[in-house]
Amino acid sequence: QSVLTQPPSVSGAPGQRISISCTGSSSNIGSNYEVHWYQQLPGTGPKLLIYGNNKRPSGVPDRFSGSKSGTSASLGITGLQAEDEADYYCQSYDSKLDVVFGGGTKLTVL
Amino acid sequence: QVTLRESGPALVKPTQTLTLTCTFSGFSLSTSAMCVSWIRQSPGKALEWLALIDWDDDKYYSTSLKTRLTISRDTSKNQVVLTMTNMDPVDTATYYCARTLYGDFYSDFWGQGTLVTVSS
């Protein structure tokens, strides 16, 4: 049972927009700790996609965006492409002094 | 450029102690706000954070695993070592090390991971 809750799967057609939610609590996201997102392509290690709630590292397309409100955060992907098919994980920090991850969301591009 | 590489045994027996080494380049663990984390991923499962060591040699551990984990560093060799005692088959996972930024605790560079299987 992950501390941060994500939907197990989402899907969308090429060109569409999808969003992935990440729900926490008052001890992590709700305590103003920032949320970060990682993309894990099949058979590879995670790659930082969004940091500090809504910032993109160099090289990440602006099709990817992040937002946070209250005890939840969301990753948005516009103009869905086949290469976006991957697992996505949110991550934050918990006041119990743990770095915490979501359970991951598998994105399928139809 | 920043690179990290994990090394260690691919197979350990139950009750044994696992020792993993992360060798990195492209940054200094002596630089303020620099940290190295260990994260694992059991087959088909989510990422699980294990431990972190920072530029000041402070160490942080997963609450659920802290009694089994020890993280240490050798700044002269650019290495971070993780030991996990009393290994069990449920500890079978790919173990990653990653450069982590203190404060926000996000990991911007990851190693390719090393698969550790626990089996007799």
C-alpha cells in the first residue's frame, strides 16, 4: 500500500490529453512538500519528468505539465504520442522523514 | 555529465547481508545539497525509497526498513554503499541509486539498476 495513491492505469488515443492524479495526505503533499513525477519506459530506470510540482528538467517536452492543490497533485500530458506509453510515478516527502512514492500508473496509448 | 552505476551480487541467500555499491561521476557528494539515494523496485511493483546520504554525511532511512539498512560513503572514491541485513525472498528487486537534491528530495539522475535475487 503506497503512501501516495495513483490510478493503476490510464489510457488515451494519440493526440489526446490525459491526466494522472496523485493523492496524498496532510503529512506529505498537504504539508506543502513538493511533488515530483518520473517516467519509466518499459525495461528502463526512472527518468525525472517534473520536479517542484510543475517544473520541467531540460529536455522534457512542454507537453508534460504538473500541478498541485491541497493534498493532491496531477500530471498532464497533451498531444499523446506512442512513445509516452510508460509507467508514471509521483513522489513527495512525508513528515515522518520518509521519501514516498505513489503506486505508479501505467499509461497505454491506444 | 552525471552518471551513476550500481554494482553488487546478483544472487544472495536468505538471511545473508547484501552489499551494494553506487559509483558516481559528474558531481561531488561534498557539494552542498547533494545527496545519493537508494531506491528499489520489486518485479512488477512500485518504486520504494530505502535510504539517503547527504553532503554533510547525514543519513536517512526508510522507517519500515531502518533496522536492516546502513548507508555510507567514500567521497575519495565517489562511492556510496548500502548494506541490507537478513535478506529475504521478498527483497528480490532491482536496486537503483540516484542523485538526489536535498530539500525537495527529487532524484534527477539514476543508475540503470541492478537486479538482486534472494533465493536459496
